[in-house]
Amino acid sequence: MRALLFETNPETARSIANAMERAKFPTDLMDPRLLHGLDQEQLGLDAYGAVILGDIACPIDIVATLRQCNLKAAIIPLLPFRNARQSADLLAAGADDVVVKPINGDEMAARIRAILRRGFGENKSNLQIGDLTIFLDGRDPDVKGRRLKLSHREHSIFMHLAQQSGRVVSKESVYNAVYGTVDMLPHDKVIDVYICKLRKKIADATGGQQYIETVYGRGYKFDLPQKTSAGRTRFGKACEQTPAIRLPTMVKAPISIAQISRPQLQKAV
């Protein structure tokens, strides 16, 4: 799970991103001017667990617009000092929380996770889908009390899909949730390979059950294993058809405010 920060001051943006990184909540930076005139699909906002609004113009209008777009991410504006009236207006416009700078990374990460738990209709720290127990506090899932050990990338993809169970999630959304805002994919099939690894691990732990369905041309859906008319679980193929490729060990750093080209900014204004 990642957060996206809009902040005009590069030094402040780096400070906030570093604090979130130390709290194990990776945060990408984007120029606030890109918020104007673009929709959430163009910005890839659906891939993020939280949108943090720092020093931006017209924050109340931006919050209202994001909320009208049915954005599922937590929306958290930051204020330079306590202001009860502005906080009330931001919350009324649709913000999930308002935090005064400077932020504490651990506290901010905890606030975001609490907001997302409420959004999933859960007041506790886990979800139960079939035999899988999914923990919202960063732990690996388990199957009937046995830990399902996942790598960092696998865990990020698993959580992004599981928290949207029953919904089709595009490959681009999965990629952005794992790698953030980057210029290009390291390999066209990298998400397919991680999905296959996840399917195999889940199937090995659950006696062959497949929770991740490929919806061709649209993306992936995490859901309960389907039953046949005879009441048996229908098992799907895991990775046989996917060619082996070398997974990347590192990707290009998330785009920063300084890296946004002038044409991009002019287009956004």
C-alpha cells in the first residue's frame, strides 16, 4: 500500500515522504498543479491507499472534487497550524482526517490504516475471505492459523487485490500500487509473474484453491473460490502458461516535483 503526496515545497515534500518511508508506508510525490484539470484515472489515484494534500491552492475545492469522483483512498489534508474553522470545512468537503504539520510518520500511517479499515466495514484489524485471514496491520496472511509467507512485492499485490475483493482491479492499478509513479514498466509481464507466484503459494496452502481470477482485457479479481454445480471447488491454473522472466530488483525512483517537465505542468494548468 502506498500514499500519494501533493506538496509545492520540495524540501517539505521530501521530509514528509521520508517520515512515511520510515513508517513503512511508501509515499510518491506529485506536483499539486497536476490536480487541476485532470481526473483521478489520469493521475492513477485508484492505486493508492491515501492521498495527502500538503501546501496546495484551493484545498477545500480539491477535496470536494476528489470525493465527488468516488475516490476510495483516504484523503488527508495537512495544515501548517491548528485552524478549527478550516479543519471543519475540509472535513465537511469530504476529507477523512486533517493533520497539522510537522507529521509523525508512524501516527500518519496508523491514521490511514484506521480510515481504510472503516472503509472496508471492519473495526477490527483483519478480514476473512474463505480460508484466508488477511491482516490490515502489515502482517502476512494466514490459512487456518498457518502463516502464508510472502515477499514484499507479493504482499503489496496481495493486499491491493484483497482489500478490493469482488472488484476487478486493472493491471495498471496493481502496478502503481506496488511501484508507484514511474515512467515505464520494467517488464510487460512482471505483474503476471507475481500473480502466478501468489496463486501458487495460495493454492499450495489451501489445497488447490484459486482466489485470484484473471478477467481478460480488464485485470484481476480477488474473490472466494468458485464452486461447481456438484459443490466442489473449481481450481484454476496457476503459472504454467506464463514464461519465466527475471524479476527486477530495482525500478526507477518515483517521479518528484523537480522531475515534472514543463509541458506536463502546462497541460495540467
